[in-house]
Amino acid sequence: MRKRVLITGAAGFLGSHLCDRFIKEGFHVMGIDNLITGSLENIEHLFKLEQFEFYHHDVTKFVHVPGNLDYILHFASPASPIDYLKIPIQTLKVGSLGTHNLLGLAKEKNARILIASTSEVYGDPLVHPQTEDYFGNVNTIGPRGVYDEAKRFQESITMAYHRFHGLETRIVRIFNTYGPRMRLNDGRVIPAFMGQALRGEDLTIFGDGLQTRSFCYVDDQIEGIYRLLMSDYALPVNIGNDDEITIKEFAEEIIKLTGTDQKIVYKELPIDDPMQRKPDISLAKKILGWEAKVSRSEGMKRTYAYFKSLTKEQLHKSEHKDFSKHIVK
Ligand code: UDP
């Protein structure tokens, strides 16, 4: 009998890579997505497999799946600042109500559940690099608050289910992750720069570009998540690459990689944009024997190959996705 796993956000960037990984590991995979920000193109190749099922469903509504379940991975959520601005209520609901529903399902099925949390729980951090025991510096009412606070609530309710109901829970704090299948128009820095370079537009840096990020290639991220799920560690664990770079240096690397002769232009820094971010991954190293393996130059080469393979039409559909038709009041 195959082990059975439910993955929410299955048509999204990380969700679809998780589906691939669990199929490869011999699981029966059930994917759920409401397709607000996800795209079926990311999982099209799995539909022919009998060990894959897909449910078009919004996890903020009651979730039921037939049969037994061994694992649940909750990866449904908008994950870019532009998306939070467009769908703030849905962002709050999927992290709170959605998580509650999935914890309930995990309890009902006696399944182990892993929750996708984020470095955003640290907000604009005053501690650098960020260790798991840092409580964060988050603006609850700013534009990013809908994501940050939903994720913080998500961690609380997950620990409550763990402590009160004895549920087997895992919490991964995901730092900036990139790779093939990122949505070109999601507003995040890597698809933004890639799209601009490929369309022959100037690269837009927000602020002075001295803010830092640490970018993790998707294969490394998925490996870390997989190991955490299979571990016996219930407290949050940072998974990310600790190779830190300023956004300005990063833009210069992308100009070199793509060979574009466009220049850099500067735009206003979005509200509450964190000035620095880099995971302390000592805990992941210690308990999972995990660290990122793929260098930024290698990861960006693979990512560029993906964006280059998109059609002209996809590349020029640069306006943000219209979410309004999906929104259920
Ligand atoms: N950023 C930028 N130009 C863009 C998009 C983003 O300079 O076209 C900056 C953004 O302000 C932030 C960094 O790049 O400082 C990473 O942004 P992203 O949205 O990818 O992730 P997050 O802020 O959540 O780390």
C-alpha cells in the first residue's frame, strides 16, 4: 500500500514541486488548490498518473478527502507582497481558517501535518541572522501584516493542536526560495528581474537596493521540507540558503547572466520591506543534517532556462493576474 499525502496549494510554486517529490518517493498524492494564484500548468504532467488526484477546492471551507491519510502539507497561500495587496482577506483566511480546517482533518485522519510558515514571522528583523528563537518585529497593521500575522497565528494554532491534542505537527519557516514555476507576474524580485531582462525592459530596484535577501534554490528547499516532515521535531525550523546578497548586487548578477543591455532604475521602497534577511540554519544542520547545496549561480542558470522557455505571449502578459473572478465572499 502506498502512503497517502495531501498537499494544499498543489498548483503553486512550492506545492507543485512537493507533488513531484512525493510522487517520486512512491506516495499517493492528493493535491488541493483553489487556483487563485496557482496554475494547473504546474501539475499538468501529473494528471495522467493514477497515484495523483486533484481537488479544485478552497481550504478555507470545510475540507474532506476520502480514505486514510498519512501526511498533510499545508502550502496554500498567496506568497508575494503584490498578492497580499490584491487579496488581503483571502491571505488572512487561508493562513488562519484554512490551517484550522487542515489541523482538524489531520486530527480526524490521525495524520502528521507540516505547516508552511515563513521568514516573514520575523518581520523586519532586529536580530541577524535570524534564529528560530527570535520573536520578530512585525507591523500587524501594515500591508504585509495580513500575511505575517496569518502565518504567526498559523504557528500558534499548530502548536496548540500539538500540545492540546497531541497531534504530530511540523513547522517549516521558509526563507526566499526560487526556481522554475515561479509565477512570472507575481511581483517577486526574481520573476520581476527575469521578465524585465527577457522583455528588454530596465530592471526595477525598490529603494536603494542595499536591502539584503538570501535566496534558496527550490530543490534544496524541497529536500529540507521532506527531511523535516520525516523528522520527529515539532518546533519551527528555518529552511533557506544563508548566502546573503544585496538586491543591487543581485540585479547586477542578473544583468550578467542574461546578457541584457538594460540598466537599473530605482523605484520607491514598499512599506515594511525588510532591510535584511538571512536564515541561521544551525538547527536544520543539527537535526536534519540539511544545508543548501545549489549555489546561486547554478540555481539562477536553471531558473533563467525556465523563464527563457516561456512563450512570447506568457512573457508579455505582464499585468498582474485578475483575481476578482475567484473571490468568494
Ligand atoms: N524588489 C525589487 N524590485 C522588484 C521586486 C522586488 O527591488 O521588481 C525587492 C523588494 O523590495 C525586496 C526584495 O526585492 O526588498 C525581495 O522582494 P520579494 O518580493 O521577492 O520578496 P520579500 O520582500 O518577501 O523577501
